[in-house]
Amino acid sequence: MSISDPLIKELKGYILEATKTGLSEPVMDTQTFLLPLCEVLETIFRKGLNHTVHSAFGLTRRDYWSWVEKTTQMCAGLDNSYKHIVEAVANNTSVSTPQGRGRLFIRHALKNKCLHVPVETIVRMKCNSGIYEEDSIIGNEILGEIFLSLLYQCSHISFDLQLENASFLDETWQLPIYQEHELVPCMDLGVYLGHVSGRAVVVKVEEGSVAAEDNKIEVGDVIDEAFGTCIHGWRRGRVSALLRQNRGLPVSLKVIKGHYSNGTVFPGVVPLLRRLHLDIDTLEEKFRETALNESQETSLISNQLEGHVVQYYGSISVGVSGDVTHIEHAVSAVLSQNREPVTVTLVTGEIGVQALLKSNRKMLLSHSYTEISSCGRRNDLLEYFAYIAGDTSCTISLHFTCYVFRAKTVEQSKEILLTLADGFHRTHWAV
């Protein structure tokens, strides 16, 4: 047999990507190469596996998890941490099939740097003979060593995987978004559940309820844990009893989201939604619309927080009136002082304006819109702009000061003034 295999080459590529990522940060579930890395690992574990074994019930079919689980019994001298991982996977109630447990084991072993251990028992310790055929990778003397060396490389990479996100590993390697919430104590969550294939699927959320706040719980989500208890496989009555038993306490939930951040429905829940007669196209359209709105809102907030980088030239008192007519003279007066400008970030928020020093983010100026009486710029110096603010609310203030800035461009100056004008209704300005 050739001493090369395309699966080994594919695995090398993904491990190289993981190694590069691991130099600066842990490898997380969000990395695009993680899913194909796990898939090729599983393919290698299955290649040439002697699936059929004799038992008291005749011939039975097994997956790689079957022999991995037995390594702790058949092979002496194995590390205790590895034994604890195998035990944890065997007892995990989120998965119920050999396929699901095998996948969960791979994720546990990657995170705990011990995926090489079971392979060592075959390649080096020779205590699991007969499990793999000659045309396998693990059962081949040379390819087994090459595979083992790659797994040793994996043990030097830091994987930070969300191991509790395991409920759909029986069906797919694709992972949903997994969230934890603690809701305020309440008599009624406002959530209606449909139970199918052992899963509690949200079929309705009452508008204005605790669960509906900030879209924490949405139609299509799956409740995975409640009050620290995994409810996978539970019937309707047990879930209702658990909620009643903990009524009046903060509601801790672990939720499998029915969609990704872009609004696409998680493939694993599609069969469940169909069995519950929920319209997947309608749901996805709603999810996408919500995702778009949230993205736009986040972008707007981000822009507001980032602010505009401008030059601050100083301020000058304009007396007892904050009228816009003072701006033209005030800008000239400040510039005539020939002060060295300071680079600041001008942040226009919901309730006011702040000027932060660019060097250290220390606040230099802060005015609420109720204090600002006007803003504007000179027609002959369009990059410069200013606003006038009182020492208290502008409707009762008897002392006003004009603050002068210079933008990078005429357009930026106009944009800032438009933003200021939008922030308070009393502003008058000239362009």
C-alpha cells in the first residue's frame, strides 16, 4: 500500500491553519476550518474500521466510539484526565448515539490535548488489535505513525471549544449558536413549547414577555437546559413541573438558537420545525429582517462611539446670549489667539456631545443637548465649525461659551453639524 493518503494531506492543511491561529489566540468554534478539521478526523477514525463485531445478539455494527470507550478498560497506564474525559462523554445526556458520543469525544480531546491517546493504544501499545483493516490509516504501520505525529501537533494547539453545545452532534457536525440567559423571576415566561424528538422547541413567544425582551427567546429556539438541568429527551409534563418547582427564582436557561446571526435557519432544527408545522420560509424571512435591523443599529452605535477625529482650537465667552449670530465672530477670535490645536474624538451620543483626547481618551469637553444653544460655521472657513453652550440649560443660562473645532474636510464639518442639529431641536446654523 502507498505510504501516502489524501486524508493525511487534508488533515495537515487544517492543522497548519489551526497552528497559525493558535499563535495569537485560542482556536474557537467560530473558526471556519474547525468543522472540516473535525470531519476529516472522523473520516480517518472510520476508514478501514472493522464495523461488524460478534456479540450475544449476533453480528452488530459499531462506530469508532465503541473502541475508544473501551480503551480505559483494556489498556493500562492511561492518563487519568483522559479516563475522566471518556467517562464524561459516556455519561453526557445531550448525545444518545455512538456517532454523537464519538464527535463529542473528538471535541473534548482537542480541547484537553489528548486526541493522540486512543490512537497510541493501537499504533504503539498494540492493545486494540483487529479493530482496523489493513487498508486503514490507523491500522497501517507507517500511516498510523504519520497520523499520530499530526495528533501530537494538535496537542500543542490551544482549543477553546464550547463543549456544552453538543445536543445536535447526533445528527450533524454543524454547531448552532448556544446562549445562556438568566431571566428575572416571573410567574409566566410567556413561552410555549412544542415537544418533538425529545427536544423542547419554542413555537410561540408572547409579545412583551420576559422571554421576548431583546429577542432572548425566539420561535424556533430549543431549550437545552433549565435551572441547570438538561431537559433533552424530557416529556412535556416534566418540563412544566420543573418550571413550577422553581417559580419565583431567577430563570436560568441554556438555549440553542434556531438561526444564525445572519438570519439563516440552523439546519439541525429544520426537521423539528417541519414536524411542528412551522413555516420555515416565513421564519427565515423574519430572522433575516431582525438580523439586518440589529446590524444597522449596531453600525450606528459603533459610528457614534467611534466619533469624528477633529482638531480642537479652544473656546471663548460670548456673553449672556447663545445666539447663532455669535459664531462667526467667535471662530475668528479663537483663531486669532494662535493656540496649538489638540486632536480630539468628537462623539455625538443620544443625550449630548463629548470631546475625548485622541491620545488617552480622557474627556476634555462634555455638554448635553439641553445646554447647547446653537452651532454653525463661517462661510469663508468651511472646515471650521463651532457650537455654543451655556453653563446650565440654555433656556435659563446667563453665561455662554463658544467651542471651536476644525474638521478634516468640508464634508466632515457639515456632517458633524447635521448630527448636532439632529440632536437638539433649538439649533440654528448656516451653511
